[in-house]
Amino acid sequence: MNFILDILFPKKCVGCGKLGTFFCKICISGILQKNLICPKCKRLAIGGKTHPICRRKYGLDGLWSLGIYQGSFQEAIKQLKYGKVKGLAVTLADITIEYWAKFQPFVLDQIKKSRGVGWVVIPVPLFWWRANKRGFNQASLIGQILSNRLGLDYCDALKRTRHTKPQVKLKGKERCQNIRGAFAVLKAYTQLSQKGCVNPKQYVLLIDDVWTTGSTLRECCYVLKKAGAKKVWVITLAR
Ligand SMILES: [Zn+2]
Ligand SMILES: [Zn+2]
């Protein structure tokens, strides 16, 4: 069956068009890794961990991104977003884990040490009407593959509660105002994170495809921490 599908829809690199793969080795090696930054002040930070001085009660604890949003990598993420090549999600998730283990795996080491106990993978949600138009949510697809590979629980814990304008059209402060109060935590997470639980899922890997200004991810973190999360790390493909 796969063989027939391969003939009908040959795998093609989304970056350069090379046959036989969704994202070829050359394009993968072109992913630009840059130094990791603190999600609060955006200055360099070891492992992407929030500087002690930048820590806030309801703020992010760290940010780890696979690479810089440019070139073939940018093209791959665009294709993923519009749902053209779903097999690509597996390739990108696998590269994420490979690079993460190789470069400053600060939070990955913590997950390994705790054997994943207490950790949960949560994607940034789309509006249902956008999810319908595109067919799926790329953050949830990446999140599901990552949770699977890392042996962690996965939870669609967040929902959007109201309409927001597309963030790309807005500037820094407007982005924060636009997104404020736009998310709510679903019962599924509140139950997971309750203290009475045997393994409360209080450590969150929050997943999105791209980190731009971070206002959406900061808002998601805020509602998760209000609902009982102790630690929230953002993992994105690009920034
Ligand atoms: Zn290529
Ligand atoms: Zn900082």
C-alpha cells in the first residue's frame, strides 16, 4: 500500500524538491541554530532558561527552539501549517528531539531524570473555525508526536474563548492586548493538575510552531499557572 502511495504521491523535499524524503538531509543541515534566549528579556540564556532576575510567578520558565525561521526550514513550517504534508510533522518532531538532546538539553534532562513523571505536553490551540479550514492544528500534531517519542502524557488543555485579530498584523503592545484573556483551561487539565492526583501534571511543555513575540505563549502560560501548573517551558520549531 505504501509502495502504491509512493508512486501516486512521491515524497518530495519541501525545501528543495529532492525526491524520496519530506525534508532532505541538506535542508536539515541548513537549519540555523542560534543561541537560546530568555523568554522574558530575550537576551542570551544558557539552555533557554529564564534568568533568575526575569522570573515571574505566572511567567515562563524557559524557551527552547529548534532553529531560526528562515530558508527551507521556514518553507517546511509553512507547508506544515497548511496541512499539505502531514508526514513532514514526524520528520520535524524527530529532528527537534535529536537536536534538543544534542544542544543544551536543560529541560530534556530534567524530564529524563524524573522519568517523565509529572510532565504533560500541551499545544497552543487554534480557533475551531481555523482548525476546520486547515483540517488540523500543527501545534497539536507536533505535540502528539513529541509526547509519544518522549513517553509523556498529552493534553488538549487550552481553548480559545474569544475572537482575536491575527497577531502578525499587530505590534508588540497591541499583541499583548489582543491576546489578553483569550484562553481558558479546560477541565481535562484542572483534573490532571489537582493536588490529590497521584502524579499531578504540574510541569508543562507548551508546544507551538513558531515563537515570534511570545505574547500568545505568555498568555497560555499565565492561565496554565493560574490553574496549578508549577513550571511551563515552551518548545517551538522556530523563532
Ligand atoms: Zn531539501
Ligand atoms: Zn532574562
